[in-house]
Amino acid sequence: MNIKKILAGITGIGLIVLLFLFVNAWVGNPVSNLLAKQAAQKYIDANYSDLNLEIQSSSYNFKFGAYQVFVQSALSEDTAFSIDTDSFGKVLRDNYENEVASNFTTFRRLDAQMREIAKELIGSRLDYDFEYISFPFTKDDHDLMKLERDMKLDIHHPPLPLIADVTLYSDDLSYNKIAEVAKALEIVLKEENIPVSQYSVRLLPLANKPEKEDQATSWVNSLSLSDFPAERMDEKNLPQVMEQFEADRVAELNAMDKK
């Protein structure tokens, strides 16, 4: 009986250890988390003392096997990045250059603000079954160094060219419908004095619309127009012009892929 009890105890301890190792591998442990915060604070003091950084949170990233300490400036909305440490509190790297110095945090904030403006404006003015509405920056001019850290968004004078980008459900999957939607967008944008350089419209079959909001949307059998220049919106036979533009764009992309 004593041997059975000892074996059962050893087995129980072994299971607890295995459970601890499993949990530690996925979410880390409190001691290492504390060491990560302490190491990050010392790192901030030594390297970024002029930024008025404060530690906001820390968590274990099992994918990279590191603790990520998120820091934010008390004086700058766009000065926010993470510092990675190992389980013993050794700093491995930070992503200040990729996030802050590159203006990517500024871009991400402006992009989110423009999306909210687009959803509120277009969604309230046009009676379509929208799945997605946004005003992203164009791919043609995506120089983030033209942005300024903590700049305020002026949607009437955007720092980079904008796209009117929408996705909607429809029974009519044709370039006539795409042209209709694009012209409706153009009217609203001109009335609101919001300059856009391009239009992108994707039509999804109404039959593909999920029953629940949290379900993924299928793009099967969808029809789209991407990056259509705003200066061509007044051309005659606009649906045919848009169809040919999209065909030429896709052909060019396919040719580039083959090189």
C-alpha cells in the first residue's frame, strides 16, 4: 500500500509538472513576466529616456518564445511599440524602428480613423448592403515618411491619396452595378468635399451572405474593380470602360507573376 501511495504521489507530481510546463509554454509564468517588465524599464531608461514611455502591458508570445512588453509615450499617441525579452529578463529586441520611426503607428491610427469616417458617411448615405467600407491610402503612393507623427487627420486634405473602397452584397453581379455604386460614391464624396484618387468596388453574391455577423464571408463568384482612377469616372460607357480596365489590370499582374 505504501508503494502504491508513493507511486500515485509521484505520478500526481509528474502530472502537475507536465501541466505547469504546458501552461508555461503557452502563456508564460508570473516570475518571468515580472522580470520582463523590470528589464524593459531598465532598457527604456537607458535607450529611450526622452520619450516619456510607460509600460502598458506584458504578455508571453508562444510563437516567438518571448515576453512582449508594450510601452506607450505619455506625450505621443503614435509613440508606442513593444520590447521583447527572454524568460530570464534579457532584452532581445524592440520594434521602435518598424513601428514608430517608420510612421507605421501613425498610418495604422489614420487608417482606422478613415475607416470609421467612411463607414459612418457612406453607410448612412447609400442604401446598399455593404460588407466593408473604407478610405485606405492608395498603393501607388504609400510613402509613410510623408506622414507626421501625431498628426491630426483632415479628411478633406489627406496626407496621401485615398481610395473609396467598398464591398457589398448584390443579386446583380455586373459592371453596370459596379459603375452604379462607384458613381453613387462619387456623388457623396464630392458633396462632402472628400478627395479620392481611385475607386475599388467588389460585388458579392447575395446568396453568399452569412447568416451570422461573426461568420466568414466567401468571395466565390464575386466581381470586382480595383484601383480605378477617379479622373476616368466621367468616361462614356463607364461599365465597359471599367470592365476593360480590370481585365487589363489582371493581365498585367499575371504577366508580372510569370517573370
